[in-house]
Amino acid sequence: FSPRPGTAAGEMPHMVPSYVVKERMRILQALNVVKKSHYAEKFKGKELDVLIEGFDEGYIGVSDNYLKIAIPPQYGLKRGSMAHVRIEEYGKGRLIGIPLRA
């Protein structure tokens, strides 16, 4: 929330101090990292269909449940194609998948 002059919220008394806002944001961001990794870890060993969206030191794609999947570069995939992958691990905010068939 950012108060804007001339709005009701901008004129509210007892605004939360900015240091409190920043600390709450830090806590929520840390919680997000933990919850995201716990959720992603549940997919290790599972098979997912992945839409290949791009390339960045390997292929980057997204599953139907919006999980980011990284796929090693040697598989010759194309942007916009689908790949059926087995999830091997989780790291750097992404699941790592190996195509079972391209």
C-alpha cells in the first residue's frame, strides 16, 4: 500500500511506520521462499507436461500448475513445444526436469 495525496487512504490517521512495513515484507518474502520450496519438493520423481517458454543456460518452461521447470540444454527442444519430463530436483527457485519424450 502506498498512500496517494487526495485519496481517503492518503489522509488516514495512524499509518503503519515504513520500518514496520519493510519488516513485514521481509517476513512475508522469507515465508514465500520456504512455502514455495516445500511445495516444489513434492514434485520430485513426478512426471509433468511442460510448455517450453525460452532458453537461459538450458530450457525454461512452465507446467500446467505454473511451476517453473529448467531442462538441461542438450535435448533440442523448441520454444512453444511441449515436453513430458520427470522432475529430478529443486534448486535456484526452479524444478529441474529431464524429458522422457520430446
